[in-house]
Amino acid sequence: MRIVTRSELMAMPAGTLFCQWEPCVFGDLAIKGETCGTDFYVQHFPQVVWDGRKFEDYSDALYALDGGQSMPLDLDCEGREGFFDDTMRYAVMERDDVIALRNRLDASLRLAYRPEGQSSKCPYVGLHHPSCECEGMGGAR
């Protein structure tokens, strides 16, 4: 990970993972979208998919979430960054950081989100492969 200026971040490709940075404080994880003039698009996390037929606005959906309703993440919801502040700095993940994050998410899937009956020793994340020799999903196959 490294710290960059706003102009350096704007020159980076869409798909770059970053967060706002103030000395010793990380902001929320985000994905940079395309640069557009003096601004850029960004996907912040988390965002949820909300149904305009059920909720008048996004805040109503968030209140429903707070009330226990489950909603899927919206992973395709870019907006403009819009700060136009050239003094801002950002912590940018480098390739090895993104690979390590992906590996950690895969480990979380194996530990906490595996299908019922699947062994934590099974190397197949989120599903059980028919040729797996682990003891999950009814024993060795």
C-alpha cells in the first residue's frame, strides 16, 4: 500500500482499490472508476441494492436494513467523487495487497460461509466439488 495525491490517483486506472487517507486514519474502502475531467467515479463500500417500489428513497431502505431486513450489496453503484480537493491524499492498494485481500476473503468464505455440512478443510470456496477428498458433505468421495 502506498499514499498518493489526488492527481496521482486520478491518473491510475479504473479498478484501483483505495481509501481516503489522513495521517494515521484510513477511510472506507472504495474502487476507483473512470476519470472524468477534474473528477473521477468511485464505488464506495458498502452500498445496498434498494427497490424503489418498496422504499421511497435510499434512507428508507437503510432504516429497513437497520430493522433487520436483509438486502444484497450493490457492487455496481458508482458516483462522482466530487470533492475537488487537491490537498486530499489516498491510500492505494498495490497488486500484492489486492491478492492478499482476495485470499483473506476466500478464507472467510471457507470459515463462515460454507454450505451446511461442508468441512472447513474443503478447499473449494462456497461449494463442494464432486472430486474433493475432504470429509465434508457426507464424507470422502
